[in-house]
Amino acid sequence: MSGDRWLRQAWYVAGFADELAPGGLLARTLLDEPLVFFRDATGVPRALQDRCPHRFAPLSAGTLCDGGAAVQCPYHGLRFDAGGACVHNPHGTGVIAKSAAVRSWAVVERDGLLWWWAGEAATADAALIPDFSETHRAPADATIRGYLPTACDYRLLADNILDLTHADFLHAGSLGNGAITRSTPTLTDLGPRSVRIVWASSGERAPAAFDAHLREPGRPTDQWTDVTWTAPGVMLLRVGATLQGEAREQGIDTCNLHLATPETAGRTHYWYWSTRNFAIDPHANAAIKPIVEFAFVQQDKPMLEAQQRRIGTADFWSLKPVLLASDAGAVRARRKLDALIAAEAAA
Ligand code: FES
Ligand SMILES: [Fe+2]
């Protein structure tokens, strides 16, 4: 796919933190790099290149030894520590060649997520990780999480979340009813790596999925749809409504993460994590879950994959996409990402 140079000096989500059980090995390809994740002896997540330097077996098919201190290759038993150095050779005299090493990567566990730095580990800057503590703090009975591997470029997913007018069409009848499209978004530039776009409306009924949870369903509301994108592909989305004229705190609010990490060119890991400040109980959660999943699994994912099939391997801009008023956030994000990648290439 043309135009696919990844941003390297950046954090990408590698998964939910609880996907990585102590003692386990998690294989995951990010940005075309096969990686193996595990927890070291102190429980801290680590990542190594998932390819043994001997005959290139996947280390993720091996075993974690010494309580997490080393990974043993499944094929001939070389062991590598969390820094990627070979620490045990069961063959011959046991001498360890200098070249017997795999690359190690920087990983941080924060707010219930695994963050992987795609550049040199020494350059990893944890201050660049966005604060998602509010989502992490939400009660389990107000939380819906999921993973959707999607056959599309990761930037299409950012376009999707940064232009929530699609809810009025693709999710008409559940998450959208036209109010977003009828309102004018406000764009805020948050520096070279971030942008925020907010839609606000007043006097419209809330979409069905929200209206049902208002104190007085059916009444006119004030609504907000508020997305902050951080390069390369993480988004925090707040959507909510309150009865018209009432304070936001009296209404219903949702706080949602949409996390896109390229697996390869044209394939994206997509994690979503949706939380809310209402209907906090297991029965409500069980009732809301299929509504959310239907939108993501049956509507967004097929649309993203269908778009990608139409785009094929063409460069997005080469197709001269028509620009609409609602594209302001998505286009700004793409321009920022292009600028960051160009700056890295020039450096
Ligand atoms: S392939 Fe790993 S030890 Fe041989
Ligand atoms: Fe959607």
C-alpha cells in the first residue's frame, strides 16, 4: 500500500492489560513486526521480537522460564532475557554467540492498556501516553469492551470516529437521529500530535439509545459529541445528553476509547472500551452491550472493510476525496500524522 510509512516515535496500543496473564506469552503483530509480550519476574510487561535468531522459530510458541526472567525458544531451547540477550544455550559448550539476541521494545502498562513504543526503546517518552484513567476507573457494570480485527487502514478508523455524523446515517435509529449532522462542529488544535472536534446541539431529541436513559425520555435535550484524537490512532470520545437547559452533570454521559493500531498495511487491531455514568448494573450492561456491539460489529466494521476494498492499495489522497464540513477533524488529524511521518523521514 502506498504511503505506508509508520510513525515510529509514538505509542501504539498493544492490547488490554488483562490480556497479558502472568506466566503467559502473547503473540501480536504490530506495524508488521511480530512481537511476543510477557510479564517479567516483577509483573512488568515486556516485548521482544518474536523470532528466534537461530532458525527463526516464534518465541511466542515457547515457554516463559524462571518466573518471567527468560523466554525459552520452543525449537532448540535457547533462552532470552527481557532485554533480548541470550542467557542460556543448552548446546555444545554452552557458549553464547554475541549475535544470539533479539530486539527488545519499550512497553508501558497504564490505565488498563498495554502501550508499545514503535521506536528505539531508549527514546520512549511515557509523557506522550494520553490519560485514559477515567475510562479505567469506570465500574465493570458500566463497561463494554471489545476487540475487532478489521481489514482496513488504521486511518480509516480515525476518520470514522472523528466524523461522528456517520452515526446519523450508518447508525440511524440507535446512535444517531440527525442532530449531529445539523450542528456545526468546533475544532481545537491541541499541538502537533492531537486535535479535538466537538459537536453540540440544543433542542433536539436524543438518539434512541440515549433517549431511553434520560430522566424524562422524549423531551428535547442538549447533546454533545466530543472527540480527541492523539497520533497515531487513539481516540477518546465523549457522547452525552441532558434535558434541554439542565446542567451537563444532570444528564447522561459516556466516555469511550477507540484504539486503532496497524497490524500490517491494510489490517488494523481495533479495541473499543465504552463506559457510562448511568445504567450502572449488570442487567443494564447486558441489555446495552448488544446495541453497542451491533453498531460496531454489524455496521462500522463492514463499512470500514468495504471502503478499503474500494480504495484497494491506492494512496488515500491520490483518489482526491471530496471534503465535507464534517471532515474538519479527520482531515486535520491526517495532515498532522503526515507531517509527523514526513519529519521522521527527513530526520
Ligand atoms: S530456532 Fe530457536 S533455538 Fe533453534
Ligand atoms: Fe460508527
